[in-house]
Amino acid sequence: MPRILVTNDDGVYSEGLHALADALRSIGDVFVVAPLGEASAIGHALTIARPLRLERLREGVYSVDGTPADCVNLGVVHVLMGLPDLVVSGINKGYNLGDDVTYSGTVGGALEGALLGTPGIAVSLERTSDPFDFGPAAAATERIAAQVLRHGLPSRTLLNLNVPRGVPKGVKVTVQGMRNHVTQVAASMDPRGRPYYWIEEGEDTYADGERADHVAVREGYVSVTPLQPDLTAHAALAIVEKLV
């Protein structure tokens, strides 16, 4: 059976993590290595200024007091003792669309898998004030993961899945959308009269574009965006050559 390493950024006790792991057990041997606590919006960070603790919670489930990327590294080296066949990160409570992939710890976990040489999948579910129903997102991920295990992905590639609430109409292959972001930082004073600041979720709108991820989910489809760690602005190379 293929070996599948599962992580997330909502923490090892998140319902979405275990719904995902349960769904993937139909296609492989699943090992869960996830952050001990909340690690959202931490991106692709690695912990290098302090030691990490790896704890076995039960058979096949481990916690790490670090980031999703930390979890993938410890999972590969100290749990699996080698590369898995697939790294899957999620199910995140809330979309990771457009530019948010650069902040996302969910995407960061899948990205670490791709960098280490194994295909990665990140999966996120639309946020709701109602109880989350992870079933459709888990089922969609299981189907796509099975195809990835069967056919593979290009080297250093990961898939970013975003799933709308309810039963999706289908699946669309998309491109990363672009967000028009206005940042919000709240300021206040602590009881000793010292200022402190809280970065809030900004006022966001998306620029509509052909095949954009946010358009697909808005229309009720699962968005599947292939991503890569190469951030080179290839279209700008000729312009920069003239500058230097």
C-alpha cells in the first residue's frame, strides 16, 4: 500500500484532519503528523531557534510542537524513516485562495512535501458559522489523491484544493487568483499604557480572471490549482536584464 503522510495547520485535534485521514485510509497507509496547536497563517516556516518535540498520541498519530513544514520533516525522518508516496495537508477550516497561498500553513505543509520530492496536496473548505461538514471535501480529496498516486505529478508540484460548502457541482482545474487586499491593523493600549497591535483579516476582493480559483468555488465547484515553489517572475526577466 502507498504511504500517505497527513498534516494540517489547525492542529492535531482538528476534526478536518481526522476526516481527511479516515478518507485516505481507503487508498493507502496513513500516518498523521500534525502541529500540537493552532499554526494557521504561518506559511512555509521552519522552527530553527528551539528544539522540537515529537509525541506519539496513538497508533499512526503524532503531534509536533511546531509548524506544518516541521511536521513533514519530522514525519519523513523520524516516523516514516523515508519519503512517503504522498503528503496531504488539511482539511483547513476556511479557503486558501489566490494570494493567501503565500500565508497558508496548509499549503506550506504540502509545499514541504513537494520540495522533499513527493507529490503534495493541500485541501481547504469554505468557512461557515454552522458545524463543518468535512465529508464532501474528504471524498473529493480521496478521489484526486488516488489519481495522483496512480499517475503522479510533475516534479516539485503540489495541488491546492478548495472546496465549497455542501455537495460540489464538480471539479475545475484553475489558476491562482489575484486578491485586491486592504490591510487592517487594530491598535489599542494595554493596562500599563503601552500600545499593542492586532493584524486583522483585511478587506478583500478578488480580481476576476479566466480560470481563477475563487471563481470556481463561487460557482460551486472544487478548485484544483497546480502550484510550484519556483517564484521566479519569468515574464520580467527581459525587463530586469535592461535594468542591470
